[in-house]
Amino acid sequence: MIKAKFAGIQYLGESGITQTCKNAVIQLIHADEKIQDVKILTFEETYSKVHALLLTVEYDIQIIIKSGFASGYNGEGPKGYAYVLNFLKQYTDNINEYIIPKSIFERISSSSLTMKDLEYINNID
């Protein structure tokens, strides 16, 4: 059996809790992190979309903001998502959205992305 190599990556926020994810982004900005790239990682559910973020900061360090954001309905998740995107647009123009498979999304939620997952995410267009 081949053992998966886990990605040594920082995870911030809690899946499904918008405020912790929003706070994580705000804290990174206030800590003067230079955000170079934002990948919106989207998993499409039946009636809505759920979003996590992969931020690339100085020295090509990558940080996952867990899936506390959503769209496709009214509520805290979409409001927090809109707020964070508007906030990030003040610091980088490099914001793109990518649809990812459920398996990768679940590994983001459990803080267990593999090197293979990270390669996949970094190479999707």
C-alpha cells in the first residue's frame, strides 16, 4: 500500500463556521502578509456552492482557509464570502475560482490534504 504524503500546509478557520474563516483572512492582512494569489476552491452541492480559499503569500507559502464560505442562498456563509472577496481584492488582483472534487474538499475540511492534492490544485486552470 502506498502511503499518502501529507502536505505541510497551514489550515485556518473552521469548516462550516463563516466567522472563524473571515477572522483568519482579516488576521493575515493585519499581520501584513503579502497575499500574492487567491484560489477559491469550490465544491458544488445540489442547491448551493461551498468555498474554501488557498492563499499564496510571501515566499510562496500556501495557507488554506477552510470552507466557512458559501454561495447560492441567503445567509451568513454568502455574506461572509462576499465580504472576504471584497476585502482580498484590495490586496491582490490575482483571484480565481476552481471547481474541485468532493474528495479533495473533504480532505481540506479534515486538514489532511496530500502533496498530490496540492499539486492538483496548483495545476488546475
